[in-house]
Amino acid sequence: MIQPCLVRLGFFLACFSASAAEPQGPSFYLIGNSLTQDTVPSRLDGDVQWHVDCGKSLPYIFENPQKPCVENSTLWPRALKEKQYDLVSVQVHYGSTLETDAAVISEFLRLQTKAVFVIHSGWARARSRAEEYSSSSGGGAMKHSPAYIEALLGKLKELHPGREFRQTHTQDLLASIAMDIENGKAPFSRIDDLYRDDIHMNVVTGRYLMHNAMRHALGQDRSVEGFETIPSSVKAYLDRILDNLPVAKP
């Protein structure tokens, strides 16, 4: 039976304090550039903050955290030192290497001792997407390819045994759609239909896909909130693509 707290003032305050101390839901923190912004962090569920700096790599963001382009960012030095998050997403991008990405993510891992880390692969520019994606080289300069992500994950697992890592698989989703387009099985005439410029996703169709890829990696249910104008046939197709994502651990 639930005990009422309004018996007397002192007991009420004690009940209020106990209630306030109850555990909250999981917390989330995202670090990256505009390809993280294209996952629409503000529409994620629960306790979520982010540090987003346009067009920058992880090493740049690590070394220059003071003035990210997205003004409502919670700067990573403060966020990661003052709070332990349940899941942290880090986005790789042009301008880094396997070694520098691994080194920076390792520093974030040391600050967040228990968090699950999600590697957000982002995606390549439309004109170079297919060439980058097919690259078999995992080392050297960052490229948007499965080989690079797998090499990075291998390095991180070697350096941090026992830690849990996930992926957003966003570049893989685009590759699947490109294959469907080639075979006449997608509601798009070309992969560029998902972009709004050379590299960013359009605000409805593309962002719906990437937002829900991030939600999946973070263990959140799929959502259409904010994307209500997406055509039903396109949504149904993209949902089938999202259904192919590997099951994320709870």
C-alpha cells in the first residue's frame, strides 16, 4: 500500500527527498559534428546532452572544445567530468586517423568508466560514398568505410577489454539503399535524394533514417515524432531498412 506523505510537514519533506533520490532512466551524451546533428539529438528520449561542432573531427573537438557551432551544446570537458552517462556516442569524420581516433576515444572512455560507447560512423559525401565505402584499407586516414570502423573497433577492444561498443551503422544503411536503387527496389531514383547537399541528410527522409539508427544504437524505440510529413510508403521502406540493423544489447 502507498503511504501518504502529507501526514505532517517533516514527514512530507522526508518523503519528497526519498522520491527525488529515486534512480532516473538512462542518460545519453553525443559528441560529433553536423552528421551527429543530423541524427537529431534533441528528439531522443530521456536525459540527453550533446557537444556538436560543425565539420570537425574528434581530435579537433577534443583539443578545441570551447566554442562548438551548436550553441546549446554541453561542452564535453564539463559534461564527461561532472556526470557518468549510461551511453556515449562518438562520431568519426574526415581529418583524423585510426590512431588519433583511438587515442581520443580512449580518453573519453577513461572519463566515462562504465558507459557503453557507440561509434557513429556518419557517412561520406554523396559523390564519393560508393568509392569510400568499398575501401578495404582499415588504417591511415579516416574514411567512411566498414573496414575503417572495424579496424577502429578492433583497436578499441584491444585497448579496453571488457568495455561494450556498438555502432550506428548509418553508412551501411545508405549502402543498402543504394543497392536497392540500383535494382529498382527503392522509392528513390538516386541516393542523393536522401541528401540536402553534398554531405548532409535532408530534414525529413534522411534525418528520419539517421535519427532512428541512433535511437536503435542507444536502445530506444523507433519514433516518427518530428517526421510526420514523411510519405507513408517511404517510411515503410525505410523501416524495412532499419529492421536489418543488428540487435542492440539492452
